[in-house]
Amino acid sequence: MYGRTRRRRAGRRYDRKVGKAVRVVMWILTIVCIVIVCLAMALQTKASQVVAAEAGNAPAHVAIQRESAVDMAYAAARTASVSRNAAERVRSEAERVIMIDAGHGGMDGGCVFDGVLEKDVNRQIAWEVVRKLEERGYRAELVRRGDAGMEKIERAAYANRSNALLYVSIHQNSCEYGDVSGIETWYGANRASAESRKLAQCVQRETVSATGADAREIIEDRELCVINKSHMPSCLIETGFLSNKEERGKLCTAQYREQVAEGIVRGIECYLRDGGDM
């Protein structure tokens, strides 16, 4: 009897040791999986390849390809069946994208002057903005790809579903007077309007600085769909007047479009870094 009792006590001690060892192993696996996810995020930053060609004033054709390294790491964590909640949280933060929207598209060419379509200029600048953001380590995405058309409400809804961090819409301006030129930026009057105004100020200031263009107004608007229906801080920048011959000529060059894109990216960085403080 005494011998059986001693063996039962020894068995319970052994079970406790095994249980403790299993818990330690599970914690170690959890930490390893989180490290894998973080490393995958770091390797993602140059996942885009941009190929552009320009002949005269013809639009450039650019293809952007992305690898979903975060999704791969997340799947690995789930396969390991450890710390699923931790993996969910890591992926959620990693997918806080900056949405860049090239205005118009498809059958909607926007304003057109001397054969130059607004939708093409918007798209070329938007591609350059995404490329520059990803080179700096941000996660950025085009709302519409190629020349496909997309309804305005769908653009805002897509950004909302994606839990986007910021939303920037790129457009060109026009006026009946051919001498009007410059950059102006709009923001919505929705629940994110205070932060949207800060973003608009940063983007306007830095783009004017990068291009040397005339600084026009920063405008609050209650009607523009994409900046009023989006839930995150957002703005719409009119980067120039296609109705102005001189400004249209600049916007048809890759060099000037690169300057515009650089200004937009610097404005986004300014907002994220300083919260829009002047």
C-alpha cells in the first residue's frame, strides 16, 4: 500500500514537470513566430517593381507587383497553432496601409487639354508616390490599378474595409482662364476632419516646396465623396492646372511628376512624424 502511494505521488510530480515543460515550449514557439512575422515585414519593403517608359508626352506604363510576406508569416504561425491572437494583432498592424488613389480612370478621363488626359497624369504620379513610400519602408497601395474605372464611393469603401492609415487622392485641375496655375489641397468635413486638415497642410506645403509651384488654397469641402466617406485622415491634392499650357508641359515630363510625388511623400512623412505640427 505504501509503495503504491509513493508511486502515485511520484507520477503526479512527473505530470507537473511535463506540463510545465510543455508550457515553456509553447511560449518559446510563440516568441519565435512573432519574430518571424516581424522579419517578414522588414523584408517586404522592396516588394514592388516599377517599369516605366515615356515617349514624348505619351503616358508611362508601370506595373507594380507585391509579395505578401506578412500573410505567409501569419499562415506559418497559424499552422504552428501557437499564439493565434498574437499573430492576428501583428498582421493587423502590418496591414495599416497608406492608400493612394489616382483620380478618374476608365471611361472617365477627367479634364483633357491638348490630348493630355488627367487620368493618365494622376496614375503616373500615384505610381511614383507608392514606389517612394515603399522605398522608405511604408506599406502603400493603389486604390485602382491600371486604367480601370472605379466609382468614388467604392474607393472610399475599399480604404475603409482595408483599415487604411491614410488616404490621399491625386487629381489635376482646370480653369477657363489659361493663366491660372498652382497646387491646392482639399480635405473633408467628416469625423476625421481635424486630422485631415493637418494632413492636407503637410502635403500642400511639401509639394509646393518640392516643385516650386504656386501655393493655392487648402480647402475644407463637404461634397467630395472620397474625402468625406473615408474614415481615416484623408486629402485630395490638385497637383496642377492642365488648362495652363506651361504647367501642363511640366506635368507631361517624368522629372516634374517625380518632384510632385516626392513632395506628396514628404508631406505624408511629415504628418506621420510630427502630427502636422508646423
